[in-house]
Amino acid sequence: MTRLNDSVGIVTTQYVDFDVELQLESGRLLGPLTLAYETYGTLSASADNAILVCHAWTGDAHAAGRYDPEDRKPGWWDGMIGPGKVLDTDRYFVICSNVIGSCQGSTGPASLNPRTGKPYNLSFPVLMVRDMVRAQKLLIDHLGIETLLAVIGGSMGAMQSLEWGIHYPERVRSVIPIAGTGRTSPMAIALNALARQAIYNDPSWRKGNYRPEHPPVDGFALARAVGHISFLSDASMQLKFGRRFSARDGMFDFFGQFEIERYLEYNGGNFVGRFDTNAFLYLAKALDLYDVAWNFDSREDALRNLRCPSLWFAFSSDWLYTPAQTEEVVAALRTLGQPVSYHLIESDYGHDSFLVEPEKFTHYIVEFLDRLR
Amino acid sequence: MTRLNDSVGIVTTQYVDFDVELQLESGRLLGPLTLAYETYGTLSASADNAILVCHAWTGDAHAAGRYDPEDRKPGWWDGMIGPGKVLDTDRYFVICSNVIGSCQGSTGPASLNPRTGKPYNLSFPVLMVRDMVRAQKLLIDHLGIETLLAVIGGSMGAMQSLEWGIHYPERVRSVIPIAGTGRTSPMAIALNALARQAIYNDPSWRKGNYRPEHPPVDGFALARAVGHISFLSDASMQLKFGRRFSARDGMFDFFGQFEIERYLEYNGGNFVGRFDTNAFLYLAKALDLYDVAWNFDSREDALRNLRCPSLWFAFSSDWLYTPAQTEEVVAALRTLGQPVSYHLIESDYGHDSFLVEPEKFTHYIVEFLDRLR
């Protein structure tokens, strides 16, 4: 029986430095590297119970637990990870690490370039999701784990899961991509293009050379609002905001706002203080470039390397990474005879459904993991 | 037989001044008013063959024909209006006027306020679509037309058609709303909020007091790009751009662009020279505020006033004003026993389908108009 109340308790983010020069898909080198990560549960003596959780665009290594007893907010997937939960820390050793290119402890554009002593900013190399996974593998090696029981994640985390399965087939026993895609669509790219342009238009951005204490606040908040819309759905906005007008303003006030606008503005503004603008841009770029077929002859050629069982989820109201995009990959895997399960989950919460309504799909994950052991 | 090649020929935009104080939905007064309009064909002796065409957000009175023989681009619905065309100018007298609040010849925020001798800018009153229709009625009166045979339009034009039918039932024999909605959704409002914020973020906007020769170019281009995305669909972007990378740039260049981005940037930039930023904002506001039930007890109460036959179209890939939104209105009209026809048109071109693939639905319009005469 899945318990939902138990927490992994107080956790600490750990950091590990790798004195490497990682060769990236672009041909450029990146190093040395720092990776921030957290672990929950205990690695078994045979190291066969490790599950890697991969985070989405603006996520971080803090997937579960709290930093201290006063901490109001637990990790971003706390409902999923803990004793008796879906990723049961009484049974599994769960790892989450911040991706490279981000700003939550792992090496990214805001990190100091050891060769110049200054932040990389736009001299940071353009990354692909595959590069993130390559860096994660350093961590898995470091932790002494030969084989991951599962790699799981939503959105950009789904991409990482798939890349793990394809590029390190001998290191992965299963992958669980949730609300993912085999390649980002032009619609998703177009939305990211709006976000980029919103930042470029902000004079404070200074081609990425803003001072950390003076980030491009207005442009970045707007960029975040673009993302926010793409994570929601018309139905979820109807449920939450409808056409309600903000009480403060008159309907015929030029600057009057509907509640949905006020919400977007508030959330965009909130976000600015807790994420680095350049990191946001580099990760957006990695999302845009994502195509499982990259450097293969075809998608089928890439997917042929995924030899482990995979469990896929898509959400009916997700218009960013649409069910059709997941279904393309699943169909290709079926044609190749690969072991694959897929569930289309009815949910009104758009792309964010995987965070908002986990109870609609987690039982499939429990069963899937049980069968692996 | 519908001919598609004949043009209405050389046309001239006309202007008419009304020395009125138009009472707006907001309670504010607006006047005097200028309306820009064009007409095609000849008004019959009994004035019973007039069709009013209503334009969309950034449209204008120039719906058909060319201004001079060298004119490369005809009016925005030239494929629909002309001798032998759907709106057959051998039979019908077709009128199109620029809405108030716009900047294409009719009174809008860039017009001079006669009381101050300066442009209105943000002192211009917030308008609703109903106010646009109220101003159009002045023109129809001025042209000596007691009854319009039809009022037709797409998008914001669909809203105007419906408002005509509801507010002047004795003056309208039919309405043809295309790709419309009974009320804009929170998703549509959210997208407009992005566009607004993009403009507000531009220091050149100066709270609407930019000099006409120094408009907020960057913010306005971005605002237009937001709109552009919402008029397209994932499928149409796939068809037109796919994931093709712009030849100029390397994939691993930070500023490298996919073709879809380049296209959005180019089109946004192009638009800035031909539309006024404040007018764009006022019309966006009117779209957001649109709700057929406004000032009625309910939608049904509003729709009860639509006594003429109505012909509705929605497009399968339109995610801005979704088919479901049209279907809500159509269902309500049916319940009320009103004469209503509805066609869901399969098209990949999103909201823009009504401009891109008219051949998919125009035969229904021809038949509908034939039955009216």
C-alpha cells in the first residue's frame, strides 16, 4: 500500500567536482565540472536499487525532503519520493542531480570559468540534453553504481531518461519518460523564441553580461510567463481563473487585469529572484535542439539502442509536448519490437499534469518497478 | 459558377466624419468620429443587397481591389470579394470599414483629440467590440441602408457580426461569424497579456506617449510574434518550417535560429511600420473583454435577440478560438430554436484557416446568401 505522508526528512544538497574535460555534442569541451545532487534511501550492497530522477527545465537536485525543520516547501517531487511512496526510499536509492547548464549548483553559464576567473555568460557552450546525461553519468560512476534500476523524469526529464536508455543501454534497466517528446515541435521552439526575445529586448540583459545583482527583471519575468502559459491548458485556466476580472481594477481601466494576467505577472516576477537568466536561455536552447535522432541516421536507428523496457506517459491536454509526439516514439518502439508500455492520461492540467495529478498515473509506475525487481 | 480571377479593380478608401458623441459601453463619450471605409459593387435601388464585411484585429477597410495598377497587394479578402466571387460584386454591394480604436483611417488612440489638439494615446477610452459596431451603424445609416443582407467576418470580425445581429436585429437579415467565439478564453487573454507586457517592457513605449517616429519597435515586434503564434497551429508550423535550422547560423551558435524563429522575427519587425502600437493594445483589450453576454443576464438572454439566420464556421486546428467555443454558441442558439447552421472545417492552418483556405467553406456561404434573396 502506497503511503503518501512520509517524508525522506531533512536532506542536504551535495556537490562533487570532476576534473574532466567533457566533450560535448557541439565538439566543444567543458570542464572542470561541479554537479549538485541529492540522494534519498540507501544503496543496496549489490548496488541494484538505484533510481535516477531527472528534473525539468527550471528544476533542481532538491527533489524530496526539506532542508531544515522550518523549511516550508519540500523538494519538487516530494509527493513521489519517500518511504512507502511511489519511489519508495525504503526500497530504492533515489538520486537527483542538477543538470549542467543550469544554475542550481551544477556548472552553468553563471559559473566561473576557471581559465578567465569570470562567469562564462555567453561563452558557455551550447548544450544538448545528451550532454546533460553525459555529465550525470560521471556522477553515477562516482557513486559506484554500475546499473540504474530506472531513469525517470517529466518534460526535459523525460528527454534525459530516453537519452540514458539509448546512450548507456548497458547501464540502465528501464526508463520512464513522462510528458516527453522524441523531438521538440516548431510550436515549442516558437514559444521559446518568444521567451528569448523577451530577454534580449531587456536593456539590462546586456548580451548576457548583466551583473548578477541587476538581472533583466522585466524581460525574464515575461519569458517565464511565456513558459507558464505553455505548461497550462485552456481547461486548467478556465478552472482556475475563468474570465474573472481582478478586483483591484475596473474593467474599463486601460491597465486593468484579468486574474489570469495578474497570476502570470506575479509568477513571472517571483521566478526572477530564483533562477539565472542565462541558464534559462541555455536550457531553452537544449530543449529546442532536442531530437532523439540527432547524430543517428533516423529516429528508428536511435531507438534501436533502447533495449530496456520503457514506460511512457502523455497527458490529454498537453499542447506543448502533445500525446501525438509521445505516440510517435512509442509506435516506433513497437515496430522495432522493443518492450514498451504507454498510457495516455486524461487530465486538464496541460503539460504540468505530471506535477499536478501524479495520482492518475503513479500506480502504473509502482507495478512497473515491481516487475523489474 | 464562382469565378476566382476577377477583381473589383482600382478602389479608393473613403472617409466620413460624424459630429457625434458616441456613448460607449464604459459610459465614456467618444466624438467626433471619422470612419474609413470602402465599398465594392452597386447598391440596388431598394438598398437590399448590402453586405458588411468586418475585419480582424489588425485589418483595415481595404478588403478588396488595388489602390493603383502598380499596387502589388490587393485587399485582405480579395479572394472573397469581386465579380463572380463569393461576395459577388455583380450582385452585392459590399462595405468594409476600419473599426474605431484602430489606426487605419478611423478614429483611434493615435488620432488627435480635438479638445487638446494632441493624440489621445492612453486617454483614449477602452472600447468593446459592441462600440465598434455602434460606430459602424453610423456609417450604414449614412449610406442610406436600412437593412444589411448579411454581416460577415472572421475572428474579431465574427464578434462584430454577432453583435450586429444581437443589437440591431431589425437592421440585419443574416450574420456569418467565422472562427469566432462567444467570449474569449483565459488562454486568449493570457496570450494577449504577453503581447501587452512585451510592449510595456519597451522603454520607448513611454506609457503610450512614444513619438510616432520612434515607436517601441522591439516590444511591438515581439507582441506581434505572440499573436502570430496564436494564429498558427503546430501542424501548420510543421508543414511550413518543421525543425529546419536557418542556414545562416550554426546549430551550436547561441544566437542561431530555427526557421520558425527567423520567420516570427521577420514578420514581427515588418509589422511595426504599418500599425500603431497603442491601437494594437486597445484592440487587444476589446478582444479580451469580448463576451456576448456582457450587459445581459446570460448568454441565452443575449442570443435570444439574434432573430436572423446565422451561419457559423470553426476550424479544427484553431486553438485560439477553438471549435468548442463556437459550438457552445451554436448549441445555445439551437436550444433557443433560432435558425442556425454550423460547419466545422478540417484545416491545419489554425486560427488563420479562414484566410488561408477559404475554398474549404465558401460554397456554404454562396448557398446561404442565395437562399436569402
